[in-house]
Amino acid sequence: MVSSNAKIVVLISGNGSNLQALIDDIVEQKIAAEIVAVVSNKANVFGLERAAQANIPHQVVNHKDFTTREEYDAQLHSVIAGFSPDLVVLAGFMRILTPWFVEQFTGKMLNIHPSLLPKYKGLDTHQRAIDAKDEEHGASVHFVTPELDGGPVVLQSKVPVFADETALQLASRVQEQERQMYPLVVRWFCQKRLLMLNNKAYLDGNEMPNTGYAAD
Ligand code: GRF
């Protein structure tokens, strides 16, 4: 039996470096998938250009055109559902999602967050790690559940925090890790090795620890 490529919709809000990492691995056939659409909540962001360059259908669903979060999420859901994706990848998508929206894609939606979850949910994670004088920081890929940045972690990648470095410098080192780790997790999902069951992540049938797989 020939198995078909997984269909992925990627949601972005900005630069799209994680999107690019996915595009590159799909082109190099490291991931058996097709990005069927890129959707941004902001117009004119560089990630949309990356999609255009790769001939991927892309569109803006601008949150400013909607009065409530519920209305926005309903429209976003209808756009995404139109592509019947196997997986929705949040790649720098800077929106809080309603529980209703998240539940439409239970077990089929991944996010990357720039901290070692459960530390530093929300924004300004790099500065918060510096302010707390943490010795290490990093990023986490997790399944999305209604709790903000709270779904089961699949993979974490750590970097040391150097003395006197700025949040920008730290962010750039963390983002280098992100571009390695996110495609790997997407690959596991597309190979059907990774799934979420009862709010827990499983790889190859084994329940993953709270920190997911750790990588230095
Ligand atoms: C990444 O640092 C990601 O962890 C965070 O937003 C940033 C997006 O970067 N959620 P990019 O748009 O993929 O370049």
C-alpha cells in the first residue's frame, strides 16, 4: 500500500524561520508531508514571502477584521478545515486560541515555545530567563491543549545562558535550536510515531516524560 503524504497547515505571525526549516526538510524529503497552506494573522510578514517562494498557498486571516476572539477563531477554523489537514503547526503564531478552536484539532496541533516549559509560559521568555539568572534556557515543542503553553511536551532543547548576553543574543541561539527540533517532531508525527492520548504524549507507544525528550 502506498501511504500518502501528511497534509500540514502552518500558522504564522512573522518571520517564519521555523516554517522555512519545515519547508527545507520537506523539499529534502526528510519529512513525508506537504504544506497545503500557510495562514498568517498579519499581512506583509516575511513568512508569507517564504511560502510564496516555495509555491505554497498562503493567505492572511487578519485578527483586526474581527470584533471578538470567538469570531476570529471560527473564521480561522473554517479556513484551515477547508484544507483537511492531518496536522496544524503553530510556528510563531502569536495568538491566544479559544478552547473551542483548540478542541477542533485535539492531538493534531503542535506549537513551539521559546522556554523550557513549564517555565516561562507566555511572552518575554528570554528576558525572564536572564532576569532569573538561569544557567540554562531553551525551547519546547508541545501538543496544543486549551491551557496556554500547557500541553504535553514532546521535545526540549537546551542552551546555556552566558553572562552579560542580551535577550536578543539568547533568542538567536534558542531559535537555532528550534529550527533543528521542530522538523524532527513534525517528522515523528507524520511517521505516525507520535500521538497525544488523554493529555499525554507518546512516542513509539511509550509515554513521554514531562519534559519530553531532552536534547542538549
Ligand atoms: C520562535 O522563537 C517561537 O518559539 C516563538 O516565536 C518565534 C517565531 O519565529 N513562538 P519564526 O517566525 O518561526 O522565525
